[in-house]
Amino acid sequence: MSKIVLIIVAVVVLLALGGGGAAAYFLVFAKKPAEVAEEAPPPAPVKRPAFIPLDPFSVWVEPEGQKPREVIVIFHLEAPPDNVPEINSKMHLLRDRYIRELMKLEPIKVPPRFETKDLLSLKTILRQPTDDVMGKGVVTQVLLLNIVAPLK
């Protein structure tokens, strides 16, 4: 008989400990509905800008003390990734407009040993035609990537 009482007492103690543990979890450790509602949603992933390469353009420069010569400039367009299809659909119009703008220019005065930074004015010259063709804000910026001086 004492064994049965001992088993019943052990079962009651185990049930009490299990119930106490469950109560402690739900009262102390589990998130309350108010806490769940207050949590902000995770931030949306940041979209990296897209860089769209353009075909090379020729530009006339006049190095100090030398005669004007032609150089090739390479541009990329920086834009949000969502705007890439729109930019690609109007690329032929943009290229036409760039050529017309660059043909109007007088040779750009540069030092005898010029670098990319000496032609950064081209970025501002091409900004307005970009906005005219694509619309304001579609292209973030025009990037001047490189200058290639052809050998003669």
C-alpha cells in the first residue's frame, strides 16, 4: 500500500512541476500578443543601383599648346534596378541625343597630360539631355568611366 501512495505522490509532484514549468513559460518567457503587434517588420532589403554601360563616344579635346585631337570616352548610367527596362527601351533616343550634344561642343581645353577628372564637365553637360529623354529621376547619374586616346 505504501508503494501505491508513493507512486501517486510522485505522479502528483511531476504533474505539479510540469504545470508550474508550463505556467512559468507562458507567463514569463512567451511573447505576449501586445509585444508581437509592436514589433516593426524587418526592413526591406536595400536595392543596389544598376550600372548600365553605354557605347563609347568620341569627344574633341585641345591639350594646352597642342592641336585639337579626338579621344574616346566611356560612360555608364547609374539607376535604380527597377528603371533598367525603361532605360533600355529608350537607349537609342538617349544615344542620339548624346551624340548631338557632344557634336555641338567646341574642343574641351585640357592640360597637356589630361586625366578623367579634366573631362568631368561632360557629366554635367549630359545631365540635362538624360533628364529630357528619360525623365527626371529615372537615371541617378551619368558616370564618366574612362578616356581612351587613340594612337596615331
